[in-house]
Amino acid sequence: MTHAAGIEVATLRADFPILNREGGRRLVYLDSAATSQKPWPVLGAMENYYRETNANVHRGVYELAAEATERFEAARDRVAAFVGTRREGLVFTKNATEALNLIAWAWGMRNLAPGDVVVTTEMEHHSNIVPWQIVAEMTGARVLFIPVDGDGQLDLQWLSVTLRTEPVRVVSVTHVSNVLGTINPVAEIARSAHSYGALVVVDGAQSVPHMPVSLAELGCDALVFTGHKMLGPTGIGVLAATPELLDGMEPFLGGGEMISDVSTDGSTWADLPWKFEAGTPPIAEAVGLGAAVDYLTMIGMAQVREHERDLTAYMMEALAEVDGLTILGPEDADLRGCPVSFAIPDVHPHDVAQLVDREGVCVRAGHHCAKPLMRTLGVTATTRASTHVYNGRDDVDALVAALQRARNFMAG
Amino acid sequence: MTHAAGIEVATLRADFPILNREGGRRLVYLDSAATSQKPWPVLGAMENYYRETNANVHRGVYELAAEATERFEAARDRVAAFVGTRREGLVFTKNATEALNLIAWAWGMRNLAPGDVVVTTEMEHHSNIVPWQIVAEMTGARVLFIPVDGDGQLDLQWLSVTLRTEPVRVVSVTHVSNVLGTINPVAEIARSAHSYGALVVVDGAQSVPHMPVSLAELGCDALVFTGHKMLGPTGIGVLAATPELLDGMEPFLGGGEMISDVSTDGSTWADLPWKFEAGTPPIAEAVGLGAAVDYLTMIGMAQVREHERDLTAYMMEALAEVDGLTILGPEDADLRGCPVSFAIPDVHPHDVAQLVDREGVCVRAGHHCAKPLMRTLGVTATTRASTHVYNGRDDVDALVAALQRARNFMAG
Amino acid sequence: MGLDDLYQQIILDHYRNPRHRGHLDDPGMSVDHQNPLCGDQVHLDVTIRDGRIVELAHAGDGCSISQASASMMSEAAHGKSIEDAHRAIDNVLALIHGEAPADEDLLGDAVALEGVAKYPARVRCALLGWMALRDALPAPSHAEKGAGVGQQ
Amino acid sequence: MGLDDLYQQIILDHYRNPRHRGHLDDPGMSVDHQNPLCGDQVHLDVTIRDGRIVELAHAGDGCSISQASASMMSEAAHGKSIEDAHRAIDNVLALIHGEAPADEDLLGDAVALEGVAKYPARVRCALLGWMALRDALPAPSHAEKGAGVGQQ
Ligand SMILES: Cc1ncc(COP(=O)(O)O)c(C=O)c1O
Ligand SMILES: Cc1ncc(COP(=O)(O)O)c(C=O)c1O
């Protein structure tokens, strides 16, 4: 399998069992922004872990436990390298949402004072809004939202005014919008937020699976992402953060693994990153995520980005053929990640998704966990198609043909 | 496979791939209190989920997503039934530790006032101590510990005095000690704690995998347990609680899935149990845990308990043959769960575990995440053997023979 | 097509030509219902006189299933006694969950909702209007409810 | 036996007959080290005069590997200059992580710790005494450290 000249979709697709199910139609899976499919090396790594070396990690003397620990920590090192950081700064959580809550609760509860401001954006996923709202309610802080303009871009002017005039303590922003596809200038945002002493958190749930992303290059304090969107399993997410941030933070969840000593008078904490991992970690899931990262690295993240950029451009052109269809977000595929949301006049997104499903095409319809953005856009739902390495132009063609038929069907 | 006349270990063992690894010695796995092994129906259910119906749950219109949602929620129903409760009271977490933190943070941060008392015990796992210490530190509450007597029993006299004289708001106690094996009288504790208006939380991490346990029969407000110790996967745990408790609680982690509506002004919450599940849940893991519960139910939890009680009695007798060996905790196997901790004079637990490992016997050595108990016992570590359905007398015999040789080896 | 049981002609007809669509000038009761999973909305105005639904109107935004169902609900409820309306709601619930056959006298066109049972993701869409109606009505009195059950 | 490289005779000998075990009456420096994962403890007393370790004693509680290693450390460190002691610590670290061969002149009996490299769960046990020593010593001066590296 060589990928020197870009991605060979047919070859890759063979690695994904669900795309090769026996019987029935071919699955045209265009909902990778919700969750991705898994290649056999990922499934195989987890199965092999359970069949060969399953044991609890970190405290066992016997060989099996030592092997389990080694596989778990080796996975951590590979995931850390994948986003340009090191073991100390790589905390496993259950998903991206927990990682955002970790920062909001552990940092926010101890650092936010009444009147302080947390800045997020109108295009955030609920997971980067609700934790801040909960913690703000308890601390008396306020949550303000960077507005989104008609082209699906953040109003950076608003941000500079707010940084100048308000006591902004945190700026937490998504790297790629899961609805509009917009790639936000997070490095630039981090620079200006830092110059006002604010903490910068980047939600990489939609970027890390699809393009090269480096914590160091973004210059943010924390980057979160989630395993199941990057060819890995459910049940695992990541908080990648600077050791300075983590060192200065008290722990969040308490329990086994994260302690140095526990007595009835109080406790002291383990070294980084374990200080933030309470209880038995998602061991098999970490092994699976390690395999996913290996798989993506074998393809090459620059190739992944290149492939998906081309496919997104192709998709946007092809969608424009559907009568009356409008695409939300930036027009230029260079400026966007994979999610492509669109609207078809007089056909509700639910009906779109249902009708194309009968042709084996999976797309998402709804608010995409971004209700504030839906309000800004003045809609209650959109239809969204999103790709990953296993998608090719044939998938886009199938989508467009199904959309045409859905449109005609509803028009009657 | 019939189990009418008790468990047929050889038949069950065939279901566990790791116990049938090719090449090398037979694995004598006696560390199930740390984590259990997994039978193929559990591994198969997860593999099948990923190969056939993987999609994100709850919001998809297309068939694949509807199937994934159905498998996920069906697993919830089966796990709920397994511990005598219903869907509304069954929250999936990442492990038992998160479930305890959920109560400590979400309930504790809003209900504990300076001077209030949280009662736990000297025999707790760190996961039932540290979350309370963290929340107590932030709220000004105090954590008090029910003492453990020389027979490994809780001092219930101390508890009644404390309930009478202190403003006790929570009593959080383990059902079965992971070190001593003691089965605590949690129903009785719940009755007296409730009569003083305290919340009662039971840590079932070591009981739910090994004996019939029912939330309703225990009469507690919350019961936590963890998938990986009950033949299920890593990455999933459970908070089972009365709908009254959950209804009265604000959410803990915020994000996708747990909302009813989100706006820039604030948010409202989803119905139970989803209000407490933020972000993409551990979907494949829930499917795996559902399969584990099916597997245990097929055997019958009364049979499991019977089998393990007999095996523990046999183990305690056999261990007594080892020169100088002393067993910690209750002497009567009727009064204990599976963990059996012991000490051999002049041989440190680490050396015990290492030396028996060379004969393929896996036991745990260390503080078992119970350092306060270690202090009470006046030791820094113990050696612990613990069983599950796949263990038989042959495993105990192998352990005892290996212990004899280890003892002789270290004596020189 | 396979989806024909979901998108039956009668459902599409109610979607394209909704009955009782709009607002009442001076409704006795108004309720708003939302499906939090997808954002579908129904606004329902109801006027009850002498234990009978004499006027009702629905408005809202959502997919064909939720809007057609609201239209069929309005048609079925119009003129019904409160007790019969509750019976119709119960019958739709049972029908959509695949637990009971449709009672055509009670439901009228809404018998077509039977097809939704196979599409769990759409059940909430189909129920939106009916749940709004239940909220807008006084609860059936105990005696009457007992009688209602007895009659079935 | 397979474990012979871990439980070598010389290690068992140091475990059964520890050298320099006890406490100094008036130590120049005392440190306590703990392995949080398993609870092993080492208490170390050290007296330094004219840049040289003239007396040291260890006490503690733990497995054969941690206690034997503390004994071998004490024997190796006794009489050494601060710089040489640091060199010995660096060599043990490298040895146990499988990154360098043992320097017998520096380590003495502690060369036997090489076998620990294959047992990652025991590495911390084996290092406990050595990490305590590092804490008890003044840091090597920059110039001296440079020289030390040059010499290797
Ligand atoms: C009694 C007890 N409580 C809680 C836990 C924590 O379980 P987990 O690590 O899966 O969160 C354990 C297991 O380590 C345990 O034995
Ligand atoms: C931008 C963004 N952030 C956060 C999340 C939450 O990820 P998870 O549900 O895995 O926690 C998602 C995915 O749903 C997302 O698209």
C-alpha cells in the first residue's frame, strides 16, 4: 500500500470492515464528523490486547501487568507525538467533552472570580459551552460569545475589543466548526489572548482527525480531541496541555492512580500526567487510539488533509448542482475542514437524511450540538455531510444523486 | 453448557481467550479484584458493534445510527435490570471512580456547607476517599472515617455515635473491601444513615461482579460499579441511583447529549439518565458491558456467589498450610467476597508476586489503593489473590505450591 | 422504495396541505412543544367548550413527519370530547410503539402513523403534536379514565 | 528459574545481610524516599567531609530488590567523592534502563542490578536508594559535571 501519490481510497477502504459488510448495499458513510469508522488494525489491536495481555496497569508486579502497562504508556507516547507534545502533557479522558470539563471545573472553579469573563464563540459545540456555563454559574463569572459573520467567520474585531475592555480569563475556541467547516485562526487568537494573560483552550475534535495539528505550533495552553472521530474507539479522549498549565492545576477527578499518598488527613498527587487520570483508565481504548494514530501516520496527515480538501472542493461543486441547494460556511475549500452543511428549500433536513438513507447514504440532520449557532443562522437544523480517508468521489456522487431524488420525491 | 449443579469451571474457562493462549504455560490468573478477564461473547459483541452498526447515538436519522442507539440503550436496560433498577436511574460513566466523583462534585459542591461531615471508612479504595477530600477542601466540609477493627469489621458503634453527634450529610461506604474481603452490612448502614437524613452511597466495585446486588434491596441512594471487573471492557462504569437523587441534582459534566436546550443565556437539561452523560458515551463499551451482564446472568449470580464462596473457603484452608502465612480480614468465607490478602513472614509482597509469577501465577502486591487501611493494619503492602468464575481449585493449588517455593527460595 | 410505510401519500398530503394550520385569535389554551434532539417545534392553540374541543390550530417548524402528524392530530381532535381526545392520544402512542393496532374511528388519517414504528429516530417527530395536545387538555378525570379503559 | 538475573545470589546476599544498615548519630544530611506505587521506603543518613562521603547508613522497609539495592548503594558510595557518587548514580540509572553497561569500578556489587532492566515494574524499587542518595548530595558543580562527562 503506497500513498506517495496521495490516498488510494479503494485500498484504504478495504481496511474498514463496516464498509465491506456482506449482503445489502454498499455503505456510503458521510457522517464522520459525528463519528468515524474503524480500520481492522484498530479493532485488531484492542482484540489482541484483551486476548493476550489484559491486566490492570501501573501497579502489577507480574509480567502480564507489566506488558499491559507498557502497551498503555506506549500508546500515550504515540498520541503525544502525534500532536507535537510529550507524555507529561497528555492526559487520557473519556472523550473531548470530559477534557473540556476538566479544564472548566479544575481550573475554573479555583481561578474564576465574580465578574471574570470566559470567551467562547457562537459556533461552538455544546461541549465547549455548557461546562463554562455551569462553572460560571457557580463562580459568578460570565460567558461571552465571539459572533459569527455571514461568511461563517469569527468576528476578531469583537475579540480584540473584548480583550481590551473586559477581564477575560479564558478564551476557549474550536479549531474547526463541526457545522460550518470553518478553520479558525487559533494561533492568531492564542497570541492576542495571551497578550492579555488569558488561558487559551482549543477544541480540536474536528481538526486533529483530519490535518496536521501541533500543540506547540498552535501556541495554545490546552488542546482537546476525541478518539472515536479519528478512526479510534469510543470511550477515550485527550487533553493535551502544556506542563505549566497542568502543574499549576489541582486535580479534577480523585481516586486510584492519581495519588502519591493518601491518608485520612489528606492526599498528595502523582506526577504528570497521571495526576489527572483517576481510576482505571480506558486501557484497551488507549491501545486502540495508539493504533489509530499509527494508521493515520502511515498515511501521513498532510496526505489526509490534501485528500479531504480535494474531496470537499469536489463535494461543494457537486452539491451546487442540486436545485436551490445552499451551502453554509466558507466558500473556499482551502479555508475549511470536512463538515459541509447545506439546506434544500422546502425539504426539511430530517427528511433529507431519511430519504437518502434508503439509498445507503448516511448524513446527519439536526442541530449538531450547536444550538447557539443554529439561532445565529436562523435555522433549527441543517443537513451535514462529512468525510474521512475512506471516502471518495463515488460517495459524493451517490450523495448528490440521492439528494436529487429526495428533492423530487418531496416536491411530489 | 449447564450450570444447574454449580459452575463447570473447565467449560467456562474455554470462553476466555486469554486463559487459552497458545504456547507457554497455563495462565493462573488470580487478580480479578484488579481487573477481570473477558469471555469471547463480550469481545465478540464489541467487535460486531464496530463491524456492523458503528455510528454515533441519539441524534442520527439514518438506520445505522438508529441501530447503534438501540443497541446502546438496550445495554443500559440490561445493566439496570442486573442491579434491580431502571433506565432512568442508570448513568454510564467511564469507571467507578468517575461515578463517585460525579456524586461528590455535583451533589457535594452544591450541598455541603462548612462544618458538614462526610463519613467514609478506613477500608475504602482511594476512589471513595479522594473525591470527598477534594470537595471537602473546597466547601469546608470534613471527612471522617469509620474505624476498622482487628477482625476487619467496621465499627458500627462509632457510626451511631457520629450520626448522633455530628452533622453527617453523606455516608459513602464500600460493599466489599478490596483488601480484606469484608462484606459490609450496607443495608443496615443505609437504614441508620437515612434516619439522620444522610445520603447513602455504596461502592459496589467488588460486590456487583460477584454476587446478586440490588439497589432497591440495599436501600441506598446510589450504587457505583465498574465494567472491567465484571467481565466487561475498560472505559465504562456505572452510577445507579434513585431517580429522586438524580432529579434533585444539577448536572456534573456539561456538553453534548445532556442538554435539552442551549443558548448563549444558559441551558436546560435532558431527561434522566442522559442529563448526566455528557459527550459521546462509551458506546461499544456499553454494548460489551451488556454482553457481560448477559453472560453473568446466564450463569446466574447466585451460582457465581456460591462458586466463589466455596473457592474462597478452599483457598483460605489451603493458604493456612503455608508456613507462617497469615490471612487478613474475616475468617469465615460466608462473611467475605473474593479478595484474600495475606502476609508471609520475611518475604515482602513484591517478592511473593514476582516469584509466583515465574510459575504463571498472577497475584497483586502493594497497597491496593487503600493506603489508609494499610496504615491501620500497620503494613505498607499485602499480597492479594482474588478469583472470578473462571478460577477453580487447580488455580488455588498452583498458587499454594508456588508460594511454598517462593518462601523456601527467599529463606535461602 | 422501502420507505413507503413512512412517507405514505396521506402523510405527504397532510405535509403539503396542512389542515387547521395557523393561530386562533383568542385560544383557551396555548402550548409550545420542542423536540430537543432535532429542534422540531409545534405551537398549538386549543379552545374547549362544554368538555369538547371546538377549535384548534397548529403552527411550527419541522420535518414532514412532525408537521403532517400535527395536521392529522388537529383533524382528529377537532370536535372530540376531552375523553375521546385522550383516548386518541393513547392509541397513537401505542400504535407508534408497535403495541396496539390503530382505532380508525378515533384517529382518522392518523392511522397512517403506524409506519413510524419501524423508524425509532422519527418516533419523537411523530408524537410532537400529540404530546402538545395532551399538555393542552385537562387531565381525564379518574372515573372517566377508568370508564375509558373499560370500554376498550 | 528464569528470574535468576533478577534474584542473583549477590542481591539476595545484600538483602539478607545488608551493609551499612542503621542510623547515624549525627548525620550531616537525612532524606526519606518512598515509592508511591508500592509503599517501599528508604531512610538515608549521610555525612560528607571535604567533598567525600565519609559515613552513611540506610534503613527502611520494602522488597528484596529495594533493600538490597540500598545496601549495595551504601557500599558503593561509602568513601566516594561527591562527583564519583553522582557518576555512580548516573551509571545505575543508565544500566537499569538498559542504556549503558555497568562500570564495575564505580558500582561494585551494584553491577548486579543490570538484571532489573527486564522487569519494568521493579525499576523503581531498585532505584529507590540511589534517588535518596542523589537528594542527599550537593549537586555536582557545573565545571565538575562537564569534566565528568568528558571522562566517560
Ligand atoms: C472497592 C473499589 N472501589 C473502586 C474501585 C475503582 O474502580 P475503577 O478503577 O474502575 O474506577 C476499585 C477498583 O480498583 C475498587 O476495588
Ligand atoms: C467541535 C466538537 N467539539 C467537541 C465534540 C465532542 O466530542 P465528544 O462527544 O467525543 O466528547 C464534538 C463532537 O461531537 C465536536 O464536533
